[in-house]
Amino acid sequence: MKRTIAAGFAGIAAMLLATTAMAGDVKVFETKSAINNLSTVMVDGGKARDLTVGFGSGAYRRPGDPSNMFYAVSDRGPNFVCGDVQDVLGVSEDVVCQGRKVRVYPTPDYSPSIYTIFLNDNGSFDVKDVIALKDQNGVPLTGLTNKLSVAKTEKPVDANGKELAQSVSAIDAEGIIRLSDGSYWIGEENGPSILHVAADGTVNERIVPAGSEKDFEGAAYKITGGLPAILVTRQTNRGIESMAVSPDESKLYFMVQNPLANPNADAYKKAKNTRLFVYDRVKGELAGEYIYQLDDPQTFRNDPSDKQNAPRISEVMALGDDRLLVLERTDGTTKLHEVKLDGVSNILASRWDDMSTSPSLEQENDLSKLDLKAVAKTLRFDSADYPMAPTKIEGLAVMGDGALALINDNDFGINGDATKVLLIDGLVRADKF
């Protein structure tokens, strides 16, 4: 099986991605599957809000899978900040949040899940084989925040403002791959962490930043402190939101969504340097840490911004060994950059992983001053060239015919957005295999 998968990846690795001008047919898929309907939320004096499932926080298709299918993963479930209460629920922010700094979870029992998506010739997609993520006792996990003491987190409330208990086992799933043995690896935002998950959705291991293990004591699955301790400085809601695997399945690739708040949030807001990691599955440890510099926020054509923290990383897909496609986006524009890891600085276990280093990696955007080299980026796709593309694209999968599928995270329909799959034929050129 591994040989077949590696051969499929070898085909992808041999490709030369085309520029957007060379892309061919484009098709948009939507679903009417009943699985898509989650619930209707309403509070006294407010308005009804129909919620749908947010399938598109991550996507993956294994070579050898049916040509029209891919796996998708949902995140922690519907949630929004106090400033959105009026728009979503139709009541004053004070009614729900009552002056507290909290986050609203209107369906707190929702369990992050893995879905199998099938694209149909008629422009629809079907959702099948739902697998809820669960602990070792078979109890489905929620997406409520963990009660963290080392990293910052948020306090959850329900749609009526009632405080919700944080969960030591809860996860915010954001990226997914599936191995030839049927198990999954998932990128998780809140911890931040990465998860090894059995084929039935049982979490076998959660790898967290070193030094934060005690915050997860009592979780009904294995906790390992295998990530750099400095990752606890991630900005809230800017953790790990990606996952990719090498052709031979020996390495995982994942990125922090934004630069760390290191040493503080002011550094995060101005920083361009975020971190790309390589995890050696054979040794069970990190093998590399590289620097990826986010684009100028003014270059995101659908929603140019002056804020450097507007761009963020929402997906990584392996094109070959140490050759990746990185999804960098704002709320309205998505870019895909090809990067290679050879010939660039590996900062793993260096002073840049030490929280006492000053200035920090996040405080100096000119890497020549630090004698460091970031990965080189080659733009391969810009959603501004595709007016039919959905916003907030977060998942990528190469289909059996070589077409590239991009799926959006619709935030569970909180703002009325639908989940869509954008299928582009010719972006990944079959004649370049």
C-alpha cells in the first residue's frame, strides 16, 4: 500500500503547477445533503439562525482513493465573538456577554468530525461516513476550549450567556491527512497540538508544547510534550491549522497559522515570520523548523489591508518530499504558494525557540539581519482571478484526474455562507507529470 501511495505522490511531485492564467475548466459544487443541516438557534427576543456543518477546515485525498472523493474535517463547531451577537442572534451583545470577555458557542455539544466528500457530475457533493472524534473511552470530544494555564485561551458561554465548562480533552481540528494504515493525523489550533487518530476517530495521542502537559492531565488519551515550548505563545485562534504528509509517509508537515505573540501581541500584529515544522514519524520527534514569511497584506486583491496579521496560513499540501503547497489567505482572498525546504535555515532547537531571546524572531522581519533564510515562495494561484471562488478557503485535495479541489470553511453558516468546493482542472497540469 505504501508503495502505491508513494507512486501516486511521485506523480504529483513531478508536476509543474501552472499559473492562474493557464488553469482550465472551473466548477463549483454545493450540497443538499441532510447531514449539512446542523440546528436552528434562537434566543428570547432574537431571530432564528439556521446553522449548517462547517466541513472545510481541512481536506485530504490519498492517491488510490476513489477519484471523486476526499476527506474533510470540521473544527470546534459554531462560535463567535461578542461583537457578532447582534448580527447572529438579533439581540444586544450585553444580553449574552454581559460585559464579560467570552466566546459564544450556540451548539456546545457539537463534536469535531471527519467527513467523506463525494463530488458528483451534476455539480453537487454528497457527505458520507461521518466519524466523530472521541477519547479512549469512546466519548465524543467537544470543541470547547481547554482550561489552559500556560497558553492563553477563551472562556465559553452558550447562546443565552450561560457559562460552559472548559474541557481538558476538547480539540479544535483544523487540518487532516490519512495514512495507508487508515489512521489520521490532525492539526489542532487551540493547544496548539497535533493529533494521531485511529481509523474509527479515537484520539490515540495528542502532542502538545513541552511544558504544557499538565494542562491536559485527565484527558482520556495519551499526552506527549513533543512540540517546542515556545508555541504556547501563539496568539489566541492562531494555532496550528494545517497538516500534510510526505510521499513515503515518513514525515508530517504543519505550520503555525500566524507568527507567534512572542514576546507579546504587539509583536504578533507586525510580524511576518511564521513557523513551518517537519515531524519524523519514524523517530517520533520533530526533524525541522523553518521560516515562512507572510505576504504584504496589501497584495490580497479582494480585501487589501494595512494589518500584517490579516494574512494567515490555513492549509499545507505535500507535492513531494520537502516540496509543499501553502495556502495563505485573508478573509476574502486565497493564495497558493509553492515552497521547497532545501537550502533554507533550520531553526529547530536554536535560540529562536528560546522565549528569552531578544529581539525575537517575530520582532525582526528583515531576516538578513539575523543571518537567516526563509523558504522561497512561488505564487501558483490567486482566488482574485476566480470570481466564483468562495471566501475563507481552508482545504486542498488533488482529485484522481489531477484537478485541484478547494473547500471553504463556512463557519457553520453563522453568516449565511454555504460550503462550496471549487474544482480547477489544469491548475495542476496533467501534461507535466
